[in-house]
Amino acid sequence: MTAHATRHATQDHATHDHDRTGKTVNTETEAETARPSAPPADGERMRRWRMVLGADSAESTGCTLTGQDAAMDGALNALYGGGGGKKPGGRGGGGRSAGLGASAPSVARWLGDIRTYFPSSVVQVMQRDAIDRLGLSALLLEPEMLEAVEADVHLVGTLLSLNKAMPETTKETARAVVRKVVDDLERRLESRTRATLTGALDRSARISRPRHRDIDWDRTIRANLKNYLTIPGTDGGPDMGTVVPERLIGYGRASQSVKKDVILCIDQSGSMAASVVYASVFGAVLASMRTLATRLVVFDTAVVDLTDQLDDPVDVLFGTQLGGGTDINRALAYCQSQITRPADTVVVLISDLYEGGIRDEMLKRVAAMKASGVQFVTLLALSDEGAPAYDHEHAAALGALGAPAFACTPDLFPDIMAAAIEKRPLPIPDKETGS
């Protein structure tokens, strides 16, 4: 998000105050609210433009900010006003240097300010920009800084990339931050994932003599279309048609025994940080289902099996090492060695497909797994941001093998897994990225 875009996102927020409970309170009077909306007066219009364009526009807009507006503008200018030796896009320097400084206290004050003045979604964007634009990653190694930040998936990714450099005094705080994000994700994703996959597992066990409530009418009708009969109408009415269901097809109710094996194979390269976080949470949810045997494998140029840690996704995350090279072929070779029931196995590869290993061998392994009956799913990303940069040639080659590569949001992942379990076509998003 550019500096102008971030400022624009906060413009409407600037017309509100907050009470001590944090509840947004509109400062307009009831009478003003009741009036039909009208274009803002020139002074209000200039104030808004001044908030969007920043301090360099003070002279051209003729607007001087005061009170909370000035405080908000100061917090934005510290990040987007050219500090840290970097010029934000679309902003002139004007000879003025702004920034957060190199000290933890000044950054901590700034973090407190933005949490006071802006909504959580904007705070998270500004934190990411501060880390990227001003190089504040090192300060996240200090416990005081971690306690001040707004925790989100991207912050977890940054902490994981700093894991090896993190001092012992900071690790406990870092784990608490990661735990908070993971717990929130589990609350949001677990119930729907379990419900969707439980239904898919039930439907995946087809039986030929179902009870009435378990009949799959769609499949039953399709299987008996050859038995279509035309019945003459009565009293001059139109003819009627019917299908005689000689063979019933129904759902079997899944028992508590393992029905499907799932292998999550996750690329640890730096661009996949958010995907690693979401995949670890989903891995823990899947591992908690008795009817699934779930294995979680992470890789760069080496392969690490973290299945034994799946009961706690935080342990999984701190067992990863973001960054480094990529050897997809080696990772798939390990996954292939763990398959004992191909027809009942789903392999999910989450990677940007930049292969540092043997490309042809990688494709041969995917083809062999599919030929044996494995359901193979290729996700370029498992995050809300869509697909990162990825290898289009490899994506096209996988698509030709019947494993189209595409980005998947966390909300769509349960449906993807349900389709794979039932061996249905995958619900690929409209904006397909991999073929």
C-alpha cells in the first residue's frame, strides 16, 4: 500500500473520536447526521486533501492541522515522510527529514500512537510498512517492542524469519505473540474445516444399499437414466416421465477409523511466510480429526518432518526456518516414500514452484503419484494476499499433468480439501493463476 493509499484509508477515520472504551463515536451532531449528505465545504475539502497528501501539501492546500488531526499526520509523516533515507512513492522531500529514529523508545511511542489513532487493519499495514521501509526488524528482537505491536500473520512471518537470531530473553515473548495469532486463526477456521471435511469423509464412503436418508439422489438418478420410462397421461393430460431406480447409491457414514491420509508439503522460502502460518494451523486442525492421518513436511534444500509436533502449531512454526533455497523434488521424494494407500491419500504441495532441484524428476514424481491414485493438489499460496511471484513454466507443466496450480485463501481451503477427499473437480477460484 502506498503512502497516499494509507493516508486515504485513514481519512474517514479522522472524522471520528474514540471514547475510553475504544468505541468509535461520531463527532457530528444528530441534527447534522439527519441532514441529507452534501459536498464538504471548501475548508473541510482542503483539510481532507491535506490529510491525504501529507505535510508537503500544507502550503498548497492552505490548511494547518491541529489537535488529533495533527497527531495522526505526525504518525503518518514519521513513516511516510522520507525518514530512514527512503522516499515514499508520490511524496516530495521538501528538504524535511522525518522518521522513527533508531531507538526502541521512539518506535514504541510511535506504535502506541498509531494504535490510538487508527483502526487495527490500518495499524497492521503501517507496521508492515515500517518493517519494510525503515528496517525495523532488528528492534523486534526486543521484548518491549513485541509487546507493543499489533499481532497478525505477517508479523508472525517476520518473527519466524528472525527466529535463529532471537535472544533467549525475547523468545518467550515472541512465542506469546505467535500463540495469540495462532489461537485467533484456529477459532476462525477450525469449526468450518471440521464440518466441511467430516461431511466429505461421510460422502466419500459410497454404499449400494443405503437407508432412505443416506441416498445420494443425484448419483442414483444418473446411474439409472437408462431405466427412464414414459407414462401416458390420464384424462387427456400430458405424458409423464419417471426413472426406475434399480440401483441405489448412497452415502456411508464414516466410522472413527482412519479413512484418508493427508500430506501437507510446505515450501519454507521467504515469500511463503503467510502460507506457512496458515498451513501449520490447518495441519493441527486436520491432525485433530480421527478419520484423517495427517503428516506435515516442510522443506527448503532439506526436508523436515514436523508431524510429531502437529498437536501444537506454535511448535510447528518455530520448527520451520524461513528462507534459503528450494528442492521440491527432494521434498516430494520423501512424501512419496510415506504413501502406503495411494487411492486414499491426498498430497497438498504449497510452493511458489521455483525449483532448485531436478525439474524433470519433480514432474515425474507428481505424474507417478497421480497414476497410482493419489489426489495431488498444488497451491501457489495459502493466504489472503493471492499468489506471489511463481514459476509459470512449472505451473503450466503441473496443470498439464492434471494438477493445476492456483492460489487459495484460508476460507476456501476446506472446500479444496473436501473436493480432493471426494475425488471431485477442485473448486479453483475464477482468477486461475496456474495453467
